[in-house]
Amino acid sequence: SPFDANTFLSASADWSVKLWNQESPTNSAAYTFQSTTDYVADICWSPTNSTVFASVTGDGLVEVWDVSTNTLDPVKSTKAPSGKPRSCVAFAKTSPILVTGDNDGTVDVFQLVGSLAEENHRTNAQQQAAIEKVTATTST
């Protein structure tokens, strides 16, 4: 996480994304996110919100998650326009944009809307506290 060095995500061929905290006494993932039917090719943390990340899959699914509001379902899910497998995802650093790409060089640009597009006024300390709150709820 860009806001907490002890928190990280892993993507897997077993169709899951896992959220980890390396200081967890259980040595297990804090959360496992699974809403797709294909491998997860890439994940990316939001550069402006510590509890938001995006993932892309081999069946062309693009998902945006906010673990502070829902750990069972993504807040936004859509198929890439081409329907082709996505291999990479990235948030724009200064605007509400999500970019995905595939192995053939096709790039799709998505405009984030609603709460995902709202400017976040939290300090770095508040961002860190928000992600620590999420990971701490499962560590006890």
C-alpha cells in the first residue's frame, strides 16, 4: 500500500486477490476477494485512497474495490470493451481515471464516478489509519 508499508495485495491464478498485513499474528490473509471466474492478472492500489484498489482478469473483467465499505463485492465491476483478457491496470495519479491494457497493446480508459471520483482530503496519517483499521479487524 502506498500508505502503509505493512499492508499489501497479492493477485493469483486461483481467481483471488488477497489483502495481507505482514504484522498479523495469524500469518494469514486479512481478506480474500473473489468475484470472478478467471485468473487475476494485475492489481493496483489507488494513489489517493488507502482502502481502494483495482483488479483485472483473464476474462476481461475490471473491478474496483473499496474495503472500507464492502469486502464481499467490488464497488464497480465492468467488462473491458474488447472483452479480451486484461493484463495490467493503473490509476491516474491526478485525475479520476483507471487505465487497463492487454497483451496486444489495447488500452482502455475508464472515468471513475461517484465516491471513487471524489477528491480525498485525508492526510497520510488518516489514510494509514483507515487501512490499518480494515486489516486490524481480522487480526484479533
